[in-house]
Amino acid sequence: MLHQTLDRLGDALAEPESTITRDAAIQRFEFCFELAWRTIQERGRDQGLDCRSPKGCFKLAFKTGWVDSEQGWLVMLEDRNPMARDVFSRLAGHLSSLRSLAAALTAEN
């Protein structure tokens, strides 16, 4: 499911920027973000590891090697909350980080 939601975010980011596409991309990013940290939480539980918040789960993902930049994920956590026009410009970079996580978790199966 994470891969599908990331593809949808990628589709929105590929469109020319307008109010509608910006809003769609931001909403899709929020959904991807929530799904990403909850997927980390679930995978952690499967391995006997615990995280209860997005920040804790991103720290766990960094520690286990599922993500390569803890700082990038903490920036993403900040961007998730006060969505604004300047955040839109960083979504493509976040999509890349989200896809790397999805690939790492898939490869581990």
C-alpha cells in the first residue's frame, strides 16, 4: 500500500503547480507520511522493537538502517504540521526518502 500512495504523490508532484495540485500534493504527502511512520511502527513490532510516535519511529528506522537520514525525516515531521506554499517545494525530496524506506522494507521481506 505504501508504494501505491507514493506513486499517487509522485503523480500529483508531476503536474504543473496550481492551487488544486498543490493542495492535492500536500494532502497526499500527509497520507504518505502517516502511512510511512505507521508502517515503521508495525514492522518494528514484528521485530520486537517499539516506537509509539512518528519521531520515535523515525529514530528507530534510522537505527535499523531503513532510512539513511534521521534529520531529513525530522524535517518531514515538521513539514507535515504547518503545510504552506514553501513546503510544496520540498515534497519531491520527501517523496524520494519515502520511496527509499518502502524499498528497504520490501527488500527485507
